[in-house]
Amino acid sequence: MKPFRTWLFQFLSVSCYIYQVAAASSPSPLSSFASSAHPLCRHDQRSALLQFKHVFTVDSAASSECVEDSYPRTLSWDENATDCCDWDGVTCDGLTGHVVGLDLSCSQLYGTIHPNSSLFQLSHLQRLNLAHNDFINSSIPFAFGSLASLTHLNLSFSAFSGSIPSELSLLPKLISLDLSSYRLKLEPLHFEILVKNLTQLQELFLHAVSISSYLPNSLANLSSLSALDLSSTGLLGNLPDSIGYLKSLKYLNLAMCKLRGSIPKSLGNLIQIRELDLSENGFSGEVPSTLSNLKQVTQLILYSNNFEGSISAFVEFPMLKQLELQYNNFSGGFPLWVANSKPLVYLQELYLSHNSLSGVIPPWLFTLPSLESLDLSSNRLTGQIPEFQHDLPLDSLDLSDNKLRGPIPKSISTLANLTRLFLASND
């Protein structure tokens, strides 16, 4: 019996080894099935989505502002289908089947979201986008504040009206909030609470919301903020020094408000900024020299203010593509010393009209390799128009209403892209 037992042990050992090798090289049918399958949408959440769908009618006019990608996503929500995770605009958790994402932007929804809407039964929602629909001037339900798992919320331009509920400040995980709308109002106290509590925010878009208050110092709490749009909100007063604490900002838009005074030096701390728009306010004084720290800025828009002083500092922004300084009180001439330093090699648009600039147009200005649009009209520029670099991509040039004289350079005929040329009202 001993030889037989020895043989049997060796056979089983070899068989086990072969099985282990085979298992390591290819998964079993059972494991393959488990890895490819995903849990179905939970029945209660499927029901909540269908209830939400039936509240609305589909009207293409409800998403008329959407130039592209406007279509009724909810039409794909088949009541006979058991898995709502396959419906258009719906995202589910791959492990639990909970609905965690709902994108119904530009979906032509027309109707009202009531406080008891089945939408608020989707308690695991992390991303919710209802932008560009028509909720017919209804209020934003306070129940949005109960969706505690939300990280992204976009209700912009969906015809909500009235005051933004303070309950939105109860969303602790929120990192992106877009409530942009011409019909909404944010009470000053609620604005302060919002920026005080939502400390995880990385994006805050409130374009055209009526705020009409001062920027709170608690804005400094939003240290993770990378994008802030408060344009057309009616903000009042001076820009606080606390703006300099938002060192993660890459996009800042405070255009078309009622801000005044000088720009704080702390704005120069925003060294990651790419786009900065302070246009159509009441800012005055000289632009602080600290702005030269903004080496990454590509769009700098300061038009329609009362800024004064020299424009020399603006050639120190190496990445600039768009510079708008028109309708201010800038004076003096162009810097001439930059002729050999090849500045502004990425600059495509330069608007300096309606200032008090004087002196001659420097030749280096017409050698900028990327320049497409140049407006120097309504200044006090003198002398002759310099020669143009023959391969300049310029398509729009306005030198009207100055004191320029002399012949028009023949090299202007080499500007193959030029379609708009204004030289009137000169000497």
C-alpha cells in the first residue's frame, strides 16, 4: 500500500501544480463574469428618475441658448428597461448601482422642480447638472441642500428666480458650484455664509446673479479656488486685500460691477492666474507693479475703468495673448527699449484705444509674430506709421483719430490677412 500512496500523492501534487499554472494564466469563467458584470440600477432610484421625467414637458425653446448639444435626454429613459444606469445622462456607481451622476443640461425640460420632487430621493448624487432648461421662474428648492454627497452642482441659466437658498451652504463636499443667472439674487448675508462654509470649492460661478454687496473678507477661506466668476453681480466698494490669498486662482472675472478704488498690491500674489478680467468698473490710479508677477497670464482685460500711468509694465507678461486697456487714462509713449528683447511673442489681440497715449508708434509693435488685431485709435500718437513685417498675421488695424502723418508704408500691401483697416482722422 505504501507505493500506491506515494504514487497517489505525487499525482495529486502534479495535478494541483497544473491547475495553479492554468488558473494564473487565464481567469475562470466565473471570475470573468464577475469582473464584467455591474449591478443594476436600484429600483427605488429608477422609480425616482421616472417620476422626475414625467413632471416636465419637452420643449426645444427651453434650451434655446444651447448652440450645440441641445436634445431631450429623458426621451431615452425607457420605462420598460430595468437598468436606468444605461439611460442618457445617468451615471451609476459601479459597485452599488446608486445613481451618482445626472447630466440633464440642455435637455429641453420645461416645468417646475417642487420642494418634494423625487429628484431629492437620489441621496447619493455627486454630480448634478440641470443647466440651460426652463424651470419657469420657480425658486431653487431648499431641498438641494439635502443632497449632502454633491461635489458638482450646476443650475445655471435654467430660469430659476428669486433668492438663492442659504441651504446650499450646507453641502460640505461641494467643489464646483454654478448658479449663473440673470434672475437670481444672493442676499449679502447668504453670500458671506456661502463663502465661509464651502471651503472645498474649486470653482464658483455666479455670473449675473444680483449680489449688490461688498466682497466679504471671508473670501480668503476659499484657498482651493481655481476659478471665480462674479461678473455682472453689482459688487460694490474696493477690491479687498484678501483677494491675494486665493493663490490657486487661474481664472478671475469681476467685470461689469461697481468696484472702485485702486487695485490692491496683493493681486500680484495670484501667480497661477491665466485669465484676469476687471473691465467695466470704476477702478482708478496706476496699475500696481506687483502685477508683473503674473507670468502665466494669457488674457488681461482692464478696459473701461479710470486707470492712469504708463503702459510700459504690460510688456513684461511673457505669455499674453490678449491685452485690453481701452477706455482708460493711460498716457505717455510706448517703451522703446524692448526692441531687442522680443516681447509679447504670443500676443494676438492688443486694444489701447481711447487713452492719452502719445509719441511715435515703435517699429517693434509691427513685428510681433502672432499679432492679429491692433486698435490704437483715439490717442495722441504722432509721427509716421512704421513698416510692417511682411508675414504679420494682422487682420484688423485701427489707427484712426490720432496725429499720424506721412505716407502709408508700402509694406501694408504684404499683409495677406488684413480685412479691416481704419486710418481716418489723422494729420
